Amino acid sequence: MTTSGVGTRSVLRVGIGGLGVGATAMMAEAAAHPRVKIVAGADPRPEAREKFASQFGAETYRTLEDMCESPNVDLVYVMTPNRMHAGHAVVAAEHGKQVLLDKPMGLTLAECDAVIQAADRNGVRVLVGHTQSLDPANLRMAEIVRTGELGRPLMINTWFYSDWFYRPRCPEELDPSLGEGLVMRQGPVQVDMVRMLGGGMARGVRASTTAIHPDRPIEGAYMAYVEFENGASASLTYNAYAHFDSTELTWGLGLRGRVVDPDTNLKSRRQMASLSKEQENAYKDSTRYGNPRASGGVITGEGAMRHAFFGITLVSCERGDVRQTPEGIMIYGDDKHWEERIPAGDGYSRRYTTVELDAMYDAWSRDAPLTLHDARWAKGTTEICLGILQSARDRREIPLAHQTPYRGAGAVM
């Protein structure tokens, strides 16, 4: 790995490509990171660029391609729509920028290969963020399994029930041909958690998906079964049709470690029933960064001190079981049960985006390889997501050929 000036600078200068809904929380963590500075942003919407320039005193560009021309940007954080992820990652790599890429890495394995090849060709790093899989409590569970503290892993069960399907969407987000749908939008996080806990080397996946609304043709639920080379197996369930809410099983805490309104799912279904397609599109647009309903990515309240829950996950090993708690993890051993407390941070510190930025900064500043979630690892996660979709279509098990072992979080733990 080579990057001009590495070792002489103490701050990683970040340009954000895509100032949408998903970028707001990441902006808050990046802005609070002591070794990161937001210096640029790219988005086709003038209101987003104006807000961004005002908030961060940063350069703004209409396109990610233009932003990559800036000599003031060290890393490009790609937060554009799914169908643009791989192409934008390649552009950034070809300009010699480090890349932090939102999930999924790409919509095909060929797109993943294009990103890997561009990174290798230009001597840059690509880290694909899988959000809640990198919450410190999940990293600790994966470390317990990896080091064999409770013996070898036997099985992993993970459930998530949410209102995701009934959140306001623009027309492109309801088009499965554009890489939308539950599996490619949310599946990478759940799959990534399972791969970390199972050791990474999955050998096959069998799955089914469900799409029940003709006017919203993306899938809204899936079930998958994954087997690993070490003999472990995993079941993955995600139902986003907004009936049951799995926060009932996670102390009322949701994706950002905050208390969730128990009526969230009911409210989401009622809202969708009351909106026309035009109203839904307008509502979604109003939640984008720079518009009236945008949160600005501020994390506040008592719940910000708790760990992030992507549903509930239980790991069974030879000598015990492990699950996440609001304050850390609970371990059920042969002769005792105990809770291991793990700091969740002050609302920004050590949350999952911070873990991603820590890993990238550490590798960049030392001119070293990434310690976790590099492009080849991310290709393995994408392979399983694509396998879920293919298995559902073909009604058969899909063999996997591009998996990589989980080696731990290294310097970020």
C-alpha cells in the first residue's frame, strides 16, 4: 500500500459522496472523530450542498467524480445508491483515494472484482462498512468465537423484525432491477454478522424470499440457512412487514442503540396507507440531508449510550452460548452465567462508523493493510446475499466459492 504523504499527516481528510438519508448518522460520527476531518461533499441536490458547506465549511461538488479531483481529499466515503457503489468506488480508487464504501459492495461479483482490481492497481484500501456488525459488542462476540474461549462454534441464530418495508421510498428504491429490496439493502449487515461469528468460511446457502405487494415489488422478508466449513450452521430471519417488532426482544433498543417507540410499526403501516405514490416520494425527499425532516445525524438521549441491535443474535458454542445486551454481552457457560460490560461510547465514540474510521485511519497512517472488512471480505458477504436471491429463484442450495476467513478486528478492538 502506498499513499503520498502518509506518515506526515495526523488527520484523514474525508469527502462524502452522496448526502442522503444514510449519510447523516455517518457525518455525525466522522465530525466527532479526533483523527478525521470532513473536507468535501458531493450531491446533485443544491440544497444538500448548501447545507453541507454551511455545516462543515467544506468544498462541495455536484458529482463524486468531480470531488475525486480535489487534492484535499484523502478518503472518499461512498454513500450513493446501491447501483452506483461499485462504479464510484472504482472512480475513487483510480484517483488514488482511500475508499470507505457503504454496503452492498456491488450488485454482482464482477462489480466486486472491479473494485478489488482498481484498489490493487492503485495501491489504495477499500473498507466496506456493514454498520451494526461492527458494533463493539458484536466484535467481542466474534472474538470469543474466533479465539475458541467457549470451544468451536456450533450454530448461530439471528432474527430481525422491523418496519423497513413500509418506510417511505422513492420509485428507484422500489425497483428490484436496480439492486433494491431487503436482501441487498439490509441483508449485508445480517450476513456479515453471521460470517464473523461463524469464522467467515461459508460453503453454501439455501434461502427463500417473500414479496407480497404488487405495487411494492421488492422483497420484504427472507429466511436463509448457511453452512460453514468448520461445521457450524446459521439461520437468518428478517421480516420487514411491520407487524411484530423484534425490539420487544432487545430491551426496546434498535439500530442505533436508542429506545424505539413500541408503536413504530403500526405508525409506519398507517402512514403508508394514507400516502399516494407522489406523496410518498415527496415525503422521502423531505427526509434527505438539507431538507426539512432531515435529522442531521445527531445522536442524543439516554439510548445513545446503549449498544446497537440488529435484531437479536444468539451464538452457540461447545461450552456456552453468547448474546448481546444493552451494556455488552451475556455469556452462558457450563457452570455459570455472567455479563461482560463493553463501553458503547458517548453517542459517537466507538460506535460502528467510528470503528470503520479507526480501522481505516490506522491502516492509512501506518501504510499497512486493513485489519478488518477489506474488499475481499466484503465480496464474500455480497456473494452470500446474491446467493440468497439466487436460491430463492432456483429453489436449491447455492455453493459459495469466494469466502475469506474472519481474522478478528485487530487494532480496532
